[in-house]
Amino acid sequence: MNTVGLVAFALVGATKAIREEFDLFGVAVVGLATAFAGGVTRDILVGRVPLALRSADEITLGLLGVGLALGVSALLANADEHPIAQVSDAVGLAAFATAGAIVAVETGVSGFGVVAIATINAVGGGAVADVLLNRSPFVLLEDVYASCAVLGGAAYWLAVTAGTTGSAAAAACAAVTVGTRLAAVSRGWSLPTAQALGLARKRVDDTR
């Protein structure tokens, strides 16, 4: 799961940086940040040295994703909006949500902790990448994204609590996460804002 997530998210982050016309170093930084920031945060929360600092293979996988992004962007215009990137993003989200849930259960945190760590592992990298790209973190906007990781983490915890095997619980987490994310993309699902629900006034720009 970790391997799949690293390659997929490095590809997604790097394609975004390429579209913003970052130089090659910037593309690599954004790609690697997308791949590693969530996992590093997860490891810090559970009190262990980040996996990214313990294995050269991790960086190699991240750079592989960056290389794939360069190749895809050379062939396609707006590669970050292409179905390849969108599917990679959904797969990376599911892989990292599952990896986070597995680590959380192994460390003995509560059910809330399992869901929280799964979500942080899944969306932390994307949030950091958006900051580097000078835009509001995608996970905080209307699109159904982080919610998919929340549902996946909850599915993993419920499956483990019900006594299923670790592999079955992992499959459930991955399926729920990637399934809801792809459905949200294809159907245009979004979460309501406070303004849409009438809980806050819409901002009116003063043009006078």
C-alpha cells in the first residue's frame, strides 16, 4: 500500500507543479512533498522515526513518480486534469488511507485515532503540496476528498473490530476510499458550504 501511494502521489503532485511551470527542482520538491508529508506526519504521531528517513527505497519510489509525471506531461496537455492523474490520485488516497489505518491499529490507538491517522496519512501530502503551490489546501474545499479517507479509515476499524483478517480489512478500506473518490469525481459530488446551508452570509465584494 505504501509503495503504491508513494508513486501515485508523487506523480500527482509533480504534474501540478509542472502545470504551474515550476523548474525541475521545484517539480521534484512538490512531488516528493505530496508523497511523503502525510506519512511523515503519521510516523511522528505514533512515535517512530519516519519511514522516509529509514529507507532509500522510499525516495527512489517518490522519484519514480516524479519521472512518470514528466513523461506523462510531455505527452499530454493539462496532465494533472487527465483521467490518468485523477485515477492515480484516487489510488494514492486509498493506499495511504489504508497504510495509515494499518499503522494506527498496530500502535493500539482508539477507533477515532485510527480514522484520524488514516485521514492524515492520506491527505497530508496534498495539503502541503497546495501550500507550496500557493493555493488553499484542496482538502478544505467543497470537493469530496478527505471524506473518502475518513470513510475508508472507519471501514478498516469496523472490519478489524468485527474480527476480520488484516488483509480483508485493508481491502475494505481501499475499496471504500477509492470507490467513493471515483464516484465523487464522476458524479461531481461536493460537500455543502455554510453559505449554501444559510448558516453564514455570502461575502459581497465592495467594488465601489
